[in-house]
Amino acid sequence: MLVLALLASAGGGCSSGFGGGSSRPNVILFITDDQTVGTVSSETMPNTWRWMWKGGRSYPNFSISDPLCCPSRMTIMSGRYAHNTGVIDNLSSAISFHPDMRSTVQCYLEGSGYRTAFYGKYLNGWNFNRQPPCVDRYAITPGEQHYGLDFTTNDGVVTPSGWDDTYVTNQALDFLRAKAGDGPWFMTVSFMAPHSPYTPLPAVANAPVPAPKISPAVGKPAPGMYPVVRRHADATEFDTRIWEGEIRMLRTVDQEVAQIREAIAAQGDLDNTIAIFMSDNGLMLGEHRLVGKRLPYPESTDVPFAISAPGRLAPGSVDTRLTSNVDVAPTILAAADPGATLRYPLDGYSLFDSRWTRKLQYGESFNVRPDKHWEPPWRSIRTGDYQFIEWLSQTFPEHTVWREYYDLRTDPYELHDLLHDDTTANDPRVQRLHEKLVKAAFCAGHPSCP
């Protein structure tokens, strides 16, 4: 499904070309929590926009393969789909949480001489009595609130006063100030914002908020939607409360991103630093009468994503390929350690390599706690032309219980499910689509993964 390119050829050797020097690049990865696509602009997050979008390359067709915190974050760290990482839900259980942390990008880079750090939201199912592997400096938390969180740190458990993301930012700044002369570094800054509860800092609590671009899908469930989903589709309007809360919280995130950029510049490292900005998943705010994540629709799976890489990516450029969170780790490794010895094959590809084209995006979601979360499990493939979804049973053996198909050329907002309209004349070749989906669902590495 791809024109394949080797990871080593995608990234080049240790002579990075960043800033005209020969040292390997520093890498900083910003991850926000539940950030709705369309919330980064010159008005809403001007500092982030200037650094990442105007100064780097944006990816408007970027999506999350499993739109849920832990599965997505493990995929970001490892370059592997959730069905390969063993992290398929947020719970710490024998069923859903089997991360091999030695297969993460931080472990690969630490092994090749990088100083590593991780600050902020980690994996919800992690045992926070344990040190996170392969990070020299850390302050990690399960997140999901903005005041009073306990952080597991190098110095024990810390409960900071004030806004928790400010503490995360200060830890990142301390790491940058202390790292001078210690070689290349890789740092993840994982904000709790703009996840609920929507409690912005007092300074921005009443800040003006631009009007959202409301999709035609808001308040309109697609005819033919899986009945289990339809029963929960009760949002008749766009959720402006969430939108306003996100934007106000992101104004603070934007200021914190700016502080970190200034610290990197003060060290003289800006031209030798790759910066990546993304969210772990999107959030539906009334599209198809749904609010939340865990679902296969684009508002749940699509997130803001951009990379600044001076000397490698042209400022203000746009990559319209179908891209995914499975590509993040391969991209970092291609630039920082292209010769890394991998514990498992990578399912994704380096975004620095322009030679491959993904013909379809694969997505999946597993729900091991139907008593707590109503969203059913599913698998999906999406191209520029269509999206095909199979909803799965929550009984063993797992099997398909419902299908949806949307023609994105004529129906970009997914308002008409062609498998459940009044005619069979426009139906796709379902068996062929099913075979493609199953192939992706059991893929592991190149060349089997989409």
C-alpha cells in the first residue's frame, strides 16, 4: 500500500544539516490532551502558529489511529499500532495494558547518547510508584485535572501549587537551562490542557474566544449509523462550552510553548532542534449529535499536527499525505538515530521522507470495559475518497455486527451512509473492503502495514 523507503535512507546519518552543524538534532515533542482540530490558528495560539505552522510544516490529513489517551500515546512513543503495542485501553489490566517501554523512542535515543526527559501526562495505566524507563529527568502524572495533581519525579512525589501545566513548563525550562554542553537531548512536554474540566487560569478566564467553524454534521446523525451509537447521539447543538474552555486553556499553553522556545533560543539551539506539536486525540463537539472521543469519525481522530525542522522542512509548507500518529516515532528516529536497533518493526514511516504515499489510514478502538464506556469497538480504513467502518461485537469470538460507508468525494461531512440508504446501486464492494481492513488490523511492520 506504500511506496516503501528504508528508515535509514529517510533520515540520513548523524550529520543532520540542522543549522549548518554536524551534531545530531535535539527533539522536543509537545502533546496536548483532547485538543479539537481547528483550535490552532494565528488568533487562538499565535506563538505556536508562528513556530510550528508558519515556521514549519503542517499536516492537515493527520489522524490518530486509536483516539484514546493511552493507546494513542503508546503509538506515538513506539511507532506501532495499538494491536501491536499491547496498550488497547487506559486501564492497567491484564487485558488492556502491556507496554514494552524498551520499544519506545526515548529508549532508543537514550541508548544512542541522548539525554532524555518527560514532563506531564504519561500513561494513565502506568504504576506511578515506578520510574518511567529511559528518561533521565521526569515529572509524570496521570493527568485529567489541572490543579493538585501528584507528580512522580526524580526527587519523589511532588504536588505543585497552582496550575499543573505551569509546573510542567517550569520543569522543561529547568531541563533546558541545565543541559548546556551535555550533547543532544529529547524531551516530551505533555500538557494536561485542554482536557476537561475546563478550568482556565483566572488571567484568561474571560478572554475573547473566536467563533468556531461549525460543521454541517453538527446535530445530524447519519442515516444508517450503528444503532448502539445512535442511542447516545443526543447533542442537538455545537458544544460552545467545551470550545470556549479549550480555547482559553490553550491560550495559556501557547504562552508556555513560547517560553520553552525562548529558552531553546537562549541556548543557541533553535536551528538544531526539531519541534513537534500534536494532540493525543480529537474531540467531537456535536458532530453527528455526538460529544467525546473513542469513535471513528474524523472529528474524534483528527488533531492539529505540525513540525518545525530548520534546514529540513521549508517554513510554511504543507504535507497533504495521509499521515498518522504511527509516523511520529519513525520521524524522530530518522533524524536523530537512523541506525537504531529496533525491538520490533515500525508500523509507520518517516515524515521527512517524501518518497512514500499512504493509500489509506487505518484506525481501531477496543473497549474492554463496556460497563463503564458505552462506545463499541471498531476498525476503520479511510482514504481521500471514502471511509469504511466495521463495528465489532463485545462478545467472544469477536465479529462484525455493523458496517458504515461514506463517499468523501461527494459527502465530506459523512452525512449519508451508502450501505443503509434506499438503494443498493451505490453500495461498495464490501467483501473487498473487509479484506483490506482485516489485513491492516493484523499488520506488523513493513511492508504489511498500510
